[in-house]
Amino acid sequence: MERKAEKKILLFLVEGLTDMQALSLPVSHIFRDYNVRFQVIRTDVTSDESVTPKTIEKELTGRVDRFLAEYPFVRKGDIGRIIQLIDTDGAFVGPQYIKQAGDRRTAYSEEEILAKDKERLLLRNMRKRTIVYKLVHTQALKSTIPYEVYYFSRNMEHVLQKDASDRLTKQEKEAYAFSFADRYDGNEQGFLSLLGSDELNVPGTYEETWHFIMEGTASLRRYSNFYHLFRQLL
């Protein structure tokens, strides 16, 4: 007996639970032709000291395998596209924009990073840059599932809430996430207008949006290329 044709799964890989809480409702309502699912990684794999450009694809494939194991009725072929969402964390700025913090606490601005441990942060940025560069040029996971990666700069709260603080508590992030979801539940056009606004959106091709964020201090500023996905699929 043949399986009934169903909507393809649009699988989002996100760093934290609050990412899913903020985005799942508006994204699911907009992509009605897909079965939208979120897999929470619970870490920033692009900054993980145990991950390298050679192992990042295996790491992400493992996350997809975990999703398939959690839903045994889902097959690999049911996944139409995998989208990873990451924060830039200012990782693409040059070393001249990173300074040792006098109070030994890391702090971000749109012009520089004051680092608790400058040398360690430089290494983190170098590691994240090489991994993200690899991901930008990865077209598929598990051989055949189309894959793309999109960014929020410096992070999701910075882009969606205009909060540039780097010391938000878990409770504050959750409050922001639920508030955002409520604001755009049933207001999909408002959500798209926000992402596509001149204030946030980086225009151009997928590759051009990545070239932009890797220049100067752009990865410290409030930008996102997430809108490109909606232009592509809607």
C-alpha cells in the first residue's frame, strides 16, 4: 500500500528553545505548504571547541538523525529542506575590533568587543568563521536533503527585540520569545514586513548576504538574511 502524499517537512535547526518559541508560530503559518518542524540543538555548534570544519556536517547530520529517531514515522525523504539558524556573535570582525576588557567581563557593542579573555575570544571567532564558511558552501545534508544557513546578528534578541544586551537571563529571553510569538500570531504580514525592512534585511543573493555580514563590523550590528528564505520559497 502506497503512503499518502503529504507535505514535505521544512526542518529548522535552532540553537535554543527560545528560538523555537519565538519563531514556530509565525513561520508555521507562513509556510502552509510545508510541515514546519523545529529541532533544538541546545548549543552553538559553530562555536563548539570539539567541532571543526571537517566534522560539522557529521555533527548536523547527527542532529537530523536524532529528529528522525524521535519521529519513527518520518522518513529521510519526507524532509524537503533543512534550515539552520545561527547567531553571528560578532565572529567576523577583525582582531583590531577586539580588546581586552578591564573588568574581565565580555561586552559587545556595534563597534567592538571587550573580551574577558582576548586570546580565547580570537580563537573562538576564528573557529566559528571557518565552520560557518563551510556551512555557507554546504548545499545538502545526508547527501540529498537541501540545506541552507541563515543568521541573526548579533543574536535573535538583538534583531527581533532591539535588545543589544549580552547578559539577558533565561527568563528574560523566554519572556521576549513568548511576547514576540504573541505579537505576530495571526499577523504574518507584519512578521514578513519586519524581516524585510530596510532596518534589518540584507538584500542580494544568498551568497551576497553572507559576504556582507563577514565584512567590517557588520556581524556586531543588527542585521538578518532570514527574509531571503521567504523570498525564495513563497
